[in-house]
Amino acid sequence: MAFTTVEKYLEDAIGLDPESIGTRKLSHTIASCMKHAGITDGAAYLDLIINNAAARDELIEEIVVPETWFFRDSGPFQFLADSFALGDLAATPARPLRILSVPCSSGEEPYSIAMALLDAAVKPKALRIDAVDISGRALTVARQASFGRSSFRGIPGLWQQHFTQEGRFWQLHPDVARLVRFHQGNILEAAIQADWAAQPYQIIFCRNLLIYLTHEARRRVFDRLNNLLEPGGLLFSGHTEVLLFQQFGYSIISDRGCFACRKPQAQEALKPIARRQPVSRPAAPARSTRREAKPGRLIGSPVFATTCTQKADKKEAVLTTVRKLADRGELEHARRLCDQYLRGSGSLNAQAHCLMGEISQAGNMPDAAEQSFLRAVYLDPACYDALVHLSLLYERKGSRDKALLFRQRARRLHGETA
Ligand SMILES: C[S@@+](CC[C@H](N)C(=O)[O-])C[C@H]1O[C@@H](n2cnc3c(N)ncnc32)[C@H](O)[C@@H]1O
């Protein structure tokens, strides 16, 4: 009971979907913060976090997931550099490129943007990068710009030219670090940009946040970002998160591993696609693990959490571990575990095949991803996530007809017209 009211508070304040980090972990964290505050009564603790900013911040620090690393997913940074090289993006000291990274966590993402563009010969004076996060702890690390080994997982060696090694840490050169201005803020609060975003941005990175948020909060984040992005601007998000923006009329950029979309030039194009109850569908094959997709539910929460089926049983625990590994970027480990599961009791589990597809996709193996997603929809024709992934995958491959087919199938699940 005590935890439920605090969970509700967190949902309203920072948009947290308790299921995204696990209700057990959430309860455990709340209990530990209560103990630290010397409070045993839930109502008294709720009162404390409502009225005491320090206690509230401490709870938020314990709840948020600051996982990040340099050049995460690599595609967006390559895309930015290529766009500049091809002349699709222009940046001059007179008209600097305005970029926002939110949430930026401990700074690896905005610093990667800076390094990618400097390496593409953008002049430092032609760049203006703002970076926002709710976590004061993460921002302290970001401002110090000194990083341990885990911030550098899986990236090629070129980054080293921007750092100086100091013992077990790598210090980012001040001429790169000073290109990013950090701000503490809650993306759900309307006042977030009042102090620093004088003009809308041409580019926004909002990756690996929506996966932790409720449907309602995702909508609020969309409104906030939409106000902060200029018409025609680019938005980079996670590979499943990109669908939120597509729902509101943004067009997906079909570039391998990039997960970006573009805001329409005309504001009137930004109409949400109406969501209705799922239409009834023909009965699924007997062996299918098919379930109706939840109305209004976006694909994926967290990134690797497919929503075809969501039963908390033992098998689900294996998949939860796989998702966590994948979310941490431990793709090989995730693949091995998922493969083991699929060879055993999970061979007919559409959710597991879809998850395997997402792992392959994150590992830049589109052909393997395609096979896994196709298996998922064979086993479960209502596997919304797999249908959407297939539609995006075929769009990237240039197979427009197939992309349309799967998009229509996904939309029909929600009773939408294609
Ligand atoms: C997983 S990290 C993502 C960092 C980076 N974008 C990336 O993809 O590597 C999620 C970050 O979201 C921040 N966060 C969570 N809720 C937030 C909110 N309501 N407003 C701003 N930042 C938030 C957390 O503090 C955490 O640093």
C-alpha cells in the first residue's frame, strides 16, 4: 500500500512505468530509501518526498537507469557525420547547428555527437549542444568528463584521439568537453527549456528514455520535444521508440541502424493516429502464443521487451534476463541465452523469436532479424512488435510493398485504417 502511493507519485512526477524496471526492484528501492530517511510509515514518506526536494531527488537518483556509453548504436553518429559530409546538414559559426541530447545521463551521448561532428570537420564554433538529464549525479560525472572503461564498450579506437588516459580513467579534452552545456531538468516539466532553449533545435536525441515511461508520459514527452524541434528537424530515438514519433506524423528515415525520424514541415500534419479498441481477429493457430496487442500500447517497453505476451512465469524470467542483458548492450550473452531458450521449451514462443530479432537487429544483422520476426508472426499473427519491426526492416531494405503490408497488418491490430 505504502509503495503503491509512492509508485503513483513517481508515475506522475517522472512518468515512470513501474513494470519497466520491475515492481520488485522498485519496492526494494523505495524500502531502502525509506530506511535511509528513518521512516517506516508509507504516508509519512510520501509526505517527505512531496515536500522535501533533497529526499525526492535521492529517491529519483536510486530509481533512474543511467546506463549509457559512447557511440551507443553507432548508426546515428555515422548518419550525422555523413549528412554533414554530403551537405544535407550545414553548420557555420554564423548559423551553428543546434542539437539537444535529452536525457544525456553522464554525457557520453552528447560528447559522442560532438566528437562525430568534429571528426567530420565541423568547426567547434558551428556547434551548439545542450544536454539535459534529471539526475544530478549523472550530470556531475558528465561535467567532470572523466570516464572509465565501461563507457567505451564496443567502439572502434578512433575515439582515443579525444582523450588523455589518467590511470584507469580517460579524460575528454577540454576543447571537446566545452562544446556541451549541461542542464538539470525533468523532461515532463513545461519549464524545462525556459532558461536555455532560446530557439528550437535542428536535431534532438531522445534515446532510451521512453522505454521506461507510461503511455501517458510518452505522450507528454512527445509534446515537449515537438515544441523544441524545428519543422523539418531530425529526431533520433531508440529503435522501438521511433514508432511514437511516427504515430504523430514524423517520417521514419530508412537508414540502417539509424533510428531517426523527421518532423514534418507543416504543423497540421502532426495529428495523432486515433487509437481504438483492437478489432477481433480470426482465431490463431492452436499452437500459437497469440494475444491481442494492448490498445494504445507502443511497441517495446523496455527496448527489448516485446508485448506479444506478458506472463510472469518462469519462462518469462529467462526472457527478462535476456532483455536486461540486451539493454545493457551485452548482445552476445543475450543472444546465447535466448538461443538456448529457443532450442528448448521456448521454440514456439513468438515473444522469444521477436526478442531474438531485436537482438540481431541491434547487432546489425538484418537478415537474421528478418527470419526471427517472420517466425514470430508465423507463430503469433498478432505479434504487434514483430509486425512493426518487419515493416521498418523492409522499409530500410527498400521493399516498399512488404513494408506496407506489415504496417497495415500492425495497424489493423489496433483497429486503425492503414
Ligand atoms: C538509459 S539513460 C539514456 C542515456 C542516453 N540517452 C543513452 O541512450 O545512452 C536514461 C536517462 O534518463 C534520465 N531520465 C529519466 N527520467 C527522466 C526525466 N523525466 N527527465 C529527464 N531525464 C530523465 C535518467 O536520469 C537517465 O540518465
